Amino acid sequence: VPLCPQVKAFVTQDIPLYHNLEMKHLPGADPELVLLSHRYEELERIPLSDMTREEINQLVQELGFYRKEAPDAPVPEEFQLAPARPLPTLTPWQAPATGGKTPPERAKGEHPDL
């Protein structure tokens, strides 16, 4: 399956500018963006065949990939792990979902068992 010109331009000209974005050629496969966790577990697959080069660039930047000025340009320290985001920290009230219900409001100082 030949790459459409838009995807081919992204692959050859844009991918080298992105930090932590790699191209793996799989003969015969439709082009797709595969997002992996820090443990290299697959998170999501996004088909690219019907997207323009501009749309793919916008998507990749929205996902948090850092775009360098040139392929060999340094990456600022704060973007070294990009697009990784810190894991969300749960407050006690956000513990595992309770069927969409929020905990009841309590008066200040009220003991939850009373």
C-alpha cells in the first residue's frame, strides 16, 4: 500500500523534527500512529491514511510531542520525556468511581460515621 503524498511528506520531513516519535515501516500496512506507554504497552492506534500533513502535525503536537527547530536541535530539559504526562494524583474524594455519584457534602467537623 503506497503512502499518500501527505502522509509520505509527514514521514520524511516532519518525523525527524519530533522528539520521541519514531517511524517503523511495516510493508503492506496502512499508516497509523501507535501510542505507547512508558512501559511500551500499546495505548491507542490512530489511522493516518485520510489525514493531511497539517492535520497529522496538529494531532502530534496536541498529543504533546515536542517539535524541534531542526532534526539535530537540542531538546529542552522539560521536554525530554515528552509527550509523557505526570500520572494524575487522586484526592480521597476521587478514589475509584462510585457510579458517577459524588460523596455527600458534610458540615465542617462532622464525623462521617455519625
